[in-house]
Amino acid sequence: MNILMTGGTGFIGKELAKKLVNEGHKLTVVTRNEKSAKDKLPASVKFIECDLNTTALSAESFFEIDSIINLAGEPIDSRWTKQHKQNIKTSRIAGTKNLLLNCPASVKTLISTSAIGFYGDRGNEELTESSPKGSGFLSDVCKEWELEAQSFSGERLVILRFGMVLSPNGGALKTLIKIFSSHVGSPVGSGQQWVSFISLTDLHEVILKALKDEQIRGIYNAVNNHPVTNENFSKALAKKLDVILLPRVPSMAIKLVMGEMSELILYSQKVKTNFPYNFKDTTLESVF
């Protein structure tokens, strides 16, 4: 299969790119910096240098392309200043628009990213793909992001709403391991807010299945159907690292330190999925 990928040098995309190449697929990665990308990805990967935040990908870029995997997006785990919020929006909304603007109908499949942030803060409500949009900055971004993906004119669109993606080698878990290893880890807020997660290994398998199975189309939550509370998440990580769990940090303190970005850890999202895959990492212990 000839695959075009964005976000190929990121936490999720880098290892996925290696898997695709190892399976024999021909991979082209869109990147803002070809020189830097070449150092991170297999030698057989082709590159198109283009800043999708500002520039539409040319029609010629899609020559012989069968499928697109759209993973691009500014990281959200730093303070949400006015400029950073704009960067988060631009990289997802304008980035997807510029990716698809000149995409011909001959490209059959688009796998595009979204997030369970779409649902906002929902307490103990069990959320599925049919649950309505919530409120908040990330919810609004996800809605616009998905609308841009829906402009795809090919045969099959799959939108994956990512939960918290866990791997000890990167992303949120790597950061949390550093915090807890420094003996400053604790539950936050009420501790009862739900965390819906997926291991990086399972996420790669979900993306690969979505890519290959022509029966899969539409919107799916990329979570493993075994959400945990923030308190239980914190206890499990402290036990794994053999450190003492500190008392809960109140929501007000988190909001003072993190500002609007506090929704990342204070919002509760108890999410289930209808994606047809037998998840391997269904407990925190299997991920840690």
C-alpha cells in the first residue's frame, strides 16, 4: 500500500512509521523539516517538505497514494497561552484543511485523528461514539477538526478519537513517571474523575486495522474500554514505582498552576469504544 502520513516524527507516528515500513508498505511523510525527519525514520521513507499550517499540499503529492494517516497536531501538554491555543487549533484545523484541499478522489482511505476531549467534562456518564459534543476549548477544537476531515472525498473516512495514549517511553506516562519518581506524585482534584486510556501498542494496532479493514468507517473512540479513576491511576503508578503517594491536590491549586490547561487532568471522561479490536493492554499494570 502507498501511504501518506502527517505527524510521522511524533510520539505516535515515529514507531507507527517503522511498523508500516516493516510490513512492506511504501511510506511518504509530510514534514516541515525534511533533514530532521530523516534522522528519525527508516531510510526507505520518502519525504515531502511542507508546512501544512500555512500551505496546502500540492495535487502532485498524492500521485499513486492509496491511503492517508493524519496524525499532525501541536502538543497540548504545555501552558495554554493565547498563542499556544492558536497553535493547537491551527495545526489541527488548518493543517487538516491544507492536507485535503488538493486531495483527489483516487485516494481511497483517510485515517484522521481527533480526541476524547470532544466530550468535555462529563462526570460519571458513560460515553460512546454517539454521545454529543461537550463544552470547553478542546471540545470545540475537536469538533472543527473532525469537520475538516469530513471534507475527504475518497471512499472511506475513519476518525479516531484518541484517549490518553500510554507508553513508558513517551507522552504523558513518561512525564508522570518522572514526577512520581521524584516523590511528588498524587491524585488531583476529586481523584474520582475518569481517565480513559489506550497503550501505544494497542493504538498502533487500531490504526493498522482501520487502515486495512474496508468495513471500518466512521468515528471511533480509541480507548480500551477499561477506564480508571485518577485516584486509582495514581495509586497504580505509585505502587509500580514503589513510592509514597502524597495527599490529593485540590482542583483550585491545579487551576492556579496550570490555568485553562487544567482541563486535561480535571475533566472526567468515562469513554467506551465500538472499535472491532481485541485490546491487549487493558490494565494499567500491563502498560507500566
